[in-house]
Amino acid sequence: MNVQIEESWKQVLAPEFEKDYFVRLTDFVRQEYHNTTVYPPGKLIFNAFNLCPYNKVKAVIIGQDPYHGPGQAHGLCFSVNDGVPFPPSLQNIFKEIHDDLGTPIPASGNLTRWAQQGVLLLNATLTVRAHQAGSHQNKGWEEFTDAAIRALATNREHLVFILWGSYAQKKGAFIDRNKHLVLTSVHPSPLSAYHGFFGNRHFSRTNEYLMQHGETPINW
């Protein structure tokens, strides 16, 4: 698995690469790519980090698992490649952005443009076996992505952490609310979206906070 990670993140996460869990994780993931179909493509495993360097991060959205259908996952949580139909959660995210900010629903579900503006679109688990949701959970990825979140929460100030659903909220439970804005609601999936995702105004609230702290708002 010859995978490159962006230079600033490589420095921040350097201690993780030496740890036993990461060595075991690398072996496991390499075997999986060798023996079966795994998403996203190997070169996109660290796409979230590569598109959004450590010191450029303004906001963090935490997802759980990459999409496990063909052609969907490209290393950014909730995002799909151009030309791929919107998964239901993403559809609901765009609906909330439209209701919150009045922005039209885009033609593509590719969120690369968010990442390039400083939104770290981080799944807790960075790989998955085709058609097997959760198949790479509890192999070490969660520890690695915890380290990334901790580095941001501890060493940076005035970031926005967007935590949808109980899984993301648990993962971000330690973040200091006095130092950062932490926005929480239910998950945008169709099962829960009507119980508090719609109307959460997380997108306008993120931008208001960024502007209060001298940052350019995100063009959602």
C-alpha cells in the first residue's frame, strides 16, 4: 500500500505511523486490497487529508464508513464522484443547505470543493470491503482518525466540528467547547433527518462563527 499523505499531516501524525496498531492496520489493508475489492481506490485513502492540509482546516465533518458501492467512495465522507447518484444522506445535506442558505442543489455530489476551502471530510474508518458496510471497522483506523481529530482540537483554535449522529458525537466528545464550535444533531440519513437534522442550520452557523474569528466563510 504505497499511499502518500500530505506533508503537514505527515508531520502531525508521524508518531502514529510508528505505532504497533498502525503497522498491523497497514498489513491488514494491504492484504485486503490484494485479495478482494476495497473502496476507495488505494490512492484516495488519504484524500481528505491531501485536499485539506492541517493548517488550512476550518471545519471538520465526521462520517463513519466509506460508501461500499462501485464508483461512489473517493476518500471524503458523504461525498461521491461526479456522475454518481446522490446517496440519501447527501441528498438531505443538500436539502438542508438549500433551506438554510438558499443555495441551489448542485448537479454533482462531489464535495472536493468543500475540502479545498478547508472542510476536513473525515470518515472514522478510511477503507471498506465492497458491499460490506463496516467490514474494516475496529482494525485501527478509528485510532488513527482519533489522533487527527485530537491534533486539531488540541493545537488549533476556533475550528468548527460538525457531529451528526451518535457515532460522530462519541468520537468528538472530548473536544473543548470553549475553544471550538461543536455543532451536533441527528444524522442526515432518511431514518433520522426529520428528527432534528432538518432545520439545524449548521451551515450558516459555521459561517457565522468563522467570520466572527476572521476567517472566510465556506461557499457550501
